[in-house]
Amino acid sequence: MKRLELLDYGRFGGGLAVVAYHYFFNGISNGKVTSISHIPELVAFAKYGFLGVEFFFMISGFVIFFSAKNKTAGQFLSVRAVRLFPAFWVAVLFTTAFAAHWGGEKMSVTWPQVLVNLTMLPKLFGQPFVDGVYWTLQYEWGFYFAVFLMLAAGVQSKLHHALVLWPFYILLMRAIGMESLPYASAYYAYFAAGALFALRMEEKGRFSLAALLVSLVLCVSFSAGKAAGLTANKGVEFSALTIAAVVLGQFLFFVFLTSRKGLALRLPASRLAGGLTYPIYLIHAHFGYMLLSRFANDGNRAIAYSLIAMAVLLVAYAIHVLVERRLASFWNAFFARSVGSCGDAVQYWLSARLRSVYAASVGRSQ
């Protein structure tokens, strides 16, 4: 897959939306920022920034479809680990360093919590996240694990069938009230939608189009359906119609992205914008909350917001350049030998088991 420069801009735009949601609305609303009050004119827009997370899920589905092609299970896991873990490890330690001094009651951390967070799946060990934004990474790894199992089982050629059926599965589970089953959460409808857009770049068909439309209905109904609960919990009115319009806009973004014009679009500094998004997402929340609470007030908040945004960008740039790019060869080799080797071992074992089961079934039939 060639690099799509508009997709990098989309990543960065989604990241800015999430930052705006946390800094201008949610951090103050949930009591983690205590020194400043809301700016009503900004809240009217920033409160919908949470939808940037759903957009990230769509982007993940779109990218992983290509990332999984022509790879072994180990190669796929290795590539995903290189993409997620190095910046994440630095971000956890970075946030922990500030939380140790300024975390207070709501953002303090313990060393067992920190160590378990380094796995990226602390909830499995009964520990809270060092930073609340990390919850999305559990969904990411849930999606990766499903793709990994398909690669390990040697059914990569059936991936497109699974993607087409996925939205219908989510719809059925939602209809019968069993959304708690694996991969039935409505958040996964966003992953499915992104993957279906990628699939339709290679093979268009009525079934994939129908699945994409079902994904759209699921995403709109799920996100817009949260409006009443958000209004009650946050004390600010959320419009279901506005949420639905934003989600529709996200789908239209991918319609244009996958068009001839979208694919050919060239945009300045797109690679840097895309590369900065993940580190920005990882460090902005609790780090920003702590700085705002300590240094900002209603009189200087314009300057405080500007300086904190610059600090976040500088730290994110340092993580991207010094950790992700300059150490890329090291990380590629490290994860290929560790995670990649384990993934390939699982694929070898599973393939052998499946061949054994198949041979046994053929023997019984004869």
C-alpha cells in the first residue's frame, strides 16, 4: 500500500479533535483540571471531539487490511508491536514522572500499576490505566488478535469474507442483546467500516457495499445514541443529530480518500503530521491536565493553553524522531526476534494441529 497523504492529515485532525475535547471540555468536566472554567464558545465544538477516537478506529481498520496482506502471523505481530510499543513505553514513563509529583488524588500512580501498564493491557491484571486515553489500545489489540488468529490458521484468503460478515454479526448481536460477546461491541463497527473501505479499493461488490452501509447504520446509531447519556453525565447538551453528522462526515472522508482524486492528493508535511499523531495522543491528556491545574487560571488560560500545546508538540516530536525513527532498526530487530518469533511459532503449531485434525477426519471418512 502506498502512503496516502490525506490519511495522515486525517490522523492528525482526529488527534487535534481529541486534544480539544480533553483540554477545553472533559478535563474540566471530570474534575482533573481544577484551576480554570469552561469557555462556552469552545465547549460547543470541543465536546464532540471524542468522536476522533471512533475515527482512529476506522483508520486502524483501513490500514490493517493492507498491513496483514502477504505476511506471516509473526511478521504481522512484529509490525504492530513496532508501531505501538516504543512510543507507548516512553509515554507511560513520561506521564508517570509528572504524576509522581503533580498527580494528586485523581492522577497519581503506583509502581505496580506502571509496570503492568507497560503491557498495554493493565485491565487484564486488575490495574487502572496510567492515563485514561490508553483504553483505546485494548480495542486495537483485540482487533489485531483476531487478524493474527486468521493468519496463524492459514485462512488469510478468507479475511475479506470475515470482514463482509462482521457488520452483520455485530448487528445480530445488538438485536438480541448480546453485545458483550467477542468482537460484537459497536466500537468494532468502526474497525469493520475502515477495513471495508480498504477492501473495496481492490474488489467492489454488492455484498461489501451492503456490509459498509450496515456499518454506517451501526456507527451512527451507536454514537448518536450516546447523546442522552452524555448530556446527563456531563451536564452539557449533546445533539444526536450533530453526532450523526460528524460520523457521516467521517465516512465521506473515506469515500473521498479512496477516490482517484483522494489517492493522488499530495499534501505538505503529511508524513510528519501522521507520525506525530500517536505520540500526541499518548502524552497529551494527564500531562496537560497537570500543567493546566498547576499553572493556568481564567486570566492566563489563553497563554497557558498555547504553551502547553507547544510543550506537547515538542515532546511528541522528540518521541517520534528520537525513539521511533532513529531507533527504528533496533525496534524492528528486537520485535522480530521476540514477538515475531513467538507469532510464527504459534502459526507453525496451529498449522500442524489443523493438518493433524484434517488428516484424522479424512482417515475416519475412509
